[in-house]
Amino acid sequence: MRKIRVLIADDQPLIRSGLHAVFDGVPDIVVVGEARHGVQAVQSVKTLRPDVVLMDINMPRMDGITATREICKLGADYPAKVVILTIYDQDEHVFEALRSGASGFILKHTPTERLVDAVREAAEGDALLSPSVTRKLIDEFARRPVLSAAPTAVLDQLTEREREVFQLLVRGYGNDEIARALVLGDSTIKSHVQHLYQKLGVRDRVQIVIFAYENGLVAATPRG
């Protein structure tokens, strides 16, 4: 069984040791390293090649948002998914971190079971956004102008079914909900989602949402 490799980046030793302890004994997850600041986090991604980075925002030398941006710029050879660690889910840096490439947010006081599940979800490319964070994100999009016209050349690559999956993804539907809505199997939906990542040049569901809203492909309203 291949284990999910996790890097913990936080400047507080107690937080790092506490998070490390969470994954002790979890059969499919292994902590491959810890970082005390953003510079070390970026370097560790290059040397340790984690699948998921749990990233604190406020760190010395390089903050978590800048480190996230640098990690996501490394390219396909270093496909680590970054999950931001925060105390409050209404953190003022939500939008900036997601724009930098973060796959989502997780609260530092999240129950152990949920934290373990969150790492698994991030490794699979699922979004990690609480309803309040999603609301904040959509509100932010609503205040901002569309950055560019819809990239029709990219969208023309999508099949009709991929367009349907795309529209449901950007409204926050999970794979199981999409499968029910389109009367398709889970494996088929996963395949369509992976094709969307490749064709749109994005890393995960969060980046699909940002792509859609910034290009004016959906209205800035949450799912009803």
C-alpha cells in the first residue's frame, strides 16, 4: 500500500509535534518531514517530495502564502497539494492563499479524524473548504471584475459531458453528487474530473472554481 507523504510546516514546535502525533499509527499516511519556516518548506518539498503540505500562514523568513505560491510554481515534478492551517475559518488571507494555489483550509483545532480525512481528500484532489470559507470566497469574486474573457480555446477542448461535470464542480458538488445528478458511476466521474484538471491546467477542484469565476464562466452565487 502506497502511503500519503505529509510535510508539516509551522513555526511552533508544539503544533508540529501535535500534528505529527495525529498521524502516528495511521496506516496510509506518513509524515516525511517538518519545516520551521516557509523557506524550509519549499526546500523540503524539493527534497522530500510530499503529497500534501500542511502549511501555517504566519511563519518567519517566508510566510505560508508566499511558500504556497513558490511550491505551486515548481511544476508537475513536485505535485504537492498545500492545505493551509488556520485558527479561524474566516481568516482574512483565504482568497490570497487559494489564488496562490492552496487546495483548501483546515482549522488547527479540527478533530483528529477529520484532519486525517482531510489529508486523504487533499491527496485525491478534493476541495477542503468549509461553508463559511466558500461563502467568503464567492463574496470576494462578486466584488472583483472578471479578469478576462472566457478562454474559448480551452473550453472548446471539453466534451459535452466534461462541461456538465465542470458546471457542477464549480458549484461545489462532490463526486458522489455529480454521479447521482448525471446518472453515472463514481469511477466515470473521477475520470472526467482528471481530464478537466489536465485540459484546464489546474491542480485541483479549488483551482477549477477560481478558473471559472475569474473568467466569468459562472455567476458569483453559491449552490442553492
